[in-house]
Amino acid sequence: KAGVTQTPRYLIKTRGQQVTLSCSPISGHRSVSWYQQTPGQGLQFLFEYFSETQRNKGNFPGRFSGRQFSNSRSEMNVSTLELGDSALYLCASSRDRGDRGTEAFFGQGTRLTVV
Amino acid sequence: GENVEQHPSTLSVQEGDSAVIKCTYSDSASNYFPWYKQELGKRPQLIIDIRSNVGEKKDQRIAVTLNKTAKHFSLHITETQPEDSAVYFCATSGYSTLTFGKGTMLLVSP
């Protein structure tokens, strides 16, 4: 069974640009959550999608957005990139919604560097 | 929203010692408490989890205890080995998606 796949693995972007990251969940999983990981800040929740609907959103500016497709694949977009957006972006897939206590499986992450 | 505090941020032990990591949470609706291990350069992986109707769970050298009244839960690793060196994250979920603590870097010296 294939795991959670994130593409691309690495990205270097310039301030002001926008970027789109992709996450393919485990087959049969309908929930995809996105997290930003930076040193000392742990895993900060961005948003969760379940059956193509955004269920929850973390405390991030509107420059961060996402969507989920009918095959459960998800994308997140960051517009007008800032230096502080440099981070490892992780997605996690679960069979059920995040509030139902199901195990979350993480992808390898996309390392975004903004210069 | 939910707030999860994790302590300590760094923990150094000698091989064979025990290690304990503690987390407190704020949302009384939290009912699922997983622990993740993240080795350097790798993805976080679930090592053990517990639900609110259980007070303790063990899996070989790893155990988790939960005190719902006090809103805290702990990870216990016995007979630590160098391969246990990693960052450990606690998390909770209740009404919302998993909320993580800031992590504990565990260093096990041979």
C-alpha cells in the first residue's frame, strides 16, 4: 500500500512569488491535513480537508489556501511568499475526519526555501 | 483553540535509562492522544496512542499514561537505546484536527 506522497520534495522560490504544493493521501483516506514545521515551533496546523470540504483552518494569513479534489488529493497554495514562509510543509492523511481520533500518516514533506 | 504544552524541550539520557515526556492540554473534549517520533530528516511516525477511556497503554519499552482530570498525558520509554534518539511530539484531538506540542528532542548517549 503506497504511503502519503508529497511533491515536490524541495522548492526554492523568491519573495513575492507564489507556490503550490501537492499531497496524495493513502488510498481510501478521505482526510488530508497540512502542517508547517519550523525549528522550535513544532507542527503548526494549517488546514484540514475532508471529502473536498475545508473542515478546519489554523491561525495563518489568507495567503495560505488549499483545496481537495474528488480523488482526495490535496494542494496548498501560498501567495506573495515571505522569507518567514521558509519551512517544511507536511501533509497527513487519515481514513476519517480529524476529530474522530483516527491515525494520521505523514508524507515526507516539501522543503520550501524563500530567498 | 486547543493548546498543547510539552516538556521538556530537550532530554539527554544514558543508554539504558528511562525517559519521560509530559504534555498538558486545554480542551476537555480531547479524546485521542497519539505520540509521534520524528528522526532527523524523516517524517513523523506514530509510535503509540491512547484514547480517553483508557488510563494506560504499553507496547514493549514504550508506555503512555493519561490523566483526564488533570488534562495531562505522558510518554515513558524504558531501557533507552541510541536508536531512540529523535524528536517526539505529543498531540490531541477532540472537536478538531490533531494539535501538536512543540516537541522534545531526546538524545540517548551510548
